[in-house]
Amino acid sequence: MSSIRNLEPINIGLVSDVPIRLEGLLSIFDHPALEGNAPLCPKTGALPELLVLPSIEYLVIDMHEWPGGLAILDSIRRARPALRLIVIGPEGNDELIMESIIAGARAYLDVTADIAMVRQAIEVVTGGSIWLRAGFFPS
């Protein structure tokens, strides 16, 4: 007889003011977690609302919506130092990727990332690792 572990759901904040992007992010959670993994539960809302929820351990943030870019990552880091960030930003900007990771992001995806890739990045980050696109090696 196999033992069944009671894994607590992992709450992940999703920050996007663009309805179509938010729907895309929410669709990532349509499929159940793989066997042995905790379920992933999306929580939506404005950034200030999500930052005060202690149950949020991870945050997916779309950098396209923040004109300050890295400044928003810094402000999140000051407010919630232990929060693990998954950043979606412009493609082809290796400097921004490195600066995002230095600012505390645990994953950086560009806007061309499909649903499967975003889900994979979330699972890698919730598993305790850092996710970067294949072929990214800073110089």
C-alpha cells in the first residue's frame, strides 16, 4: 500500500492589470499538480494587496506593466524579502535578466514563453531552484 502525503497548497500571487495576460497566467493552473507535488493555487489582485498576504510565498509579476522595471523588484524585496519572484519581461535583454536575478527573481521568462514553459518555471522555483531559459549564460 502506498502512503499518501498531505501536501499543503502553494499560493502563488499573479500580478497583471491586463485582463488577457491575467487569463493566460490563470490557465497555467488548469492542470493538477504532478503526483507527489503540492497543488499550486493562484491568487490574483493588485500588488499591494498580494504583498500583505502572508500565505503568498511566490509572485509572478509582469515587468511590462511597471515603468520602473527593476525598481518594482527592489520595492517588493524590501517589503517581503523572503518572497520568491518569477518575472515575465521583454525578450532579448540579457542585462535585464541578470539584473532581475540579482534583484531577487528566481526565474525570468520573456513574453514569448508558452504556458508549458511558465508552468515549468513555476514548478522549478517552488521546488527551490532558479529557472533561466536554455542557452542563457551571462558573460
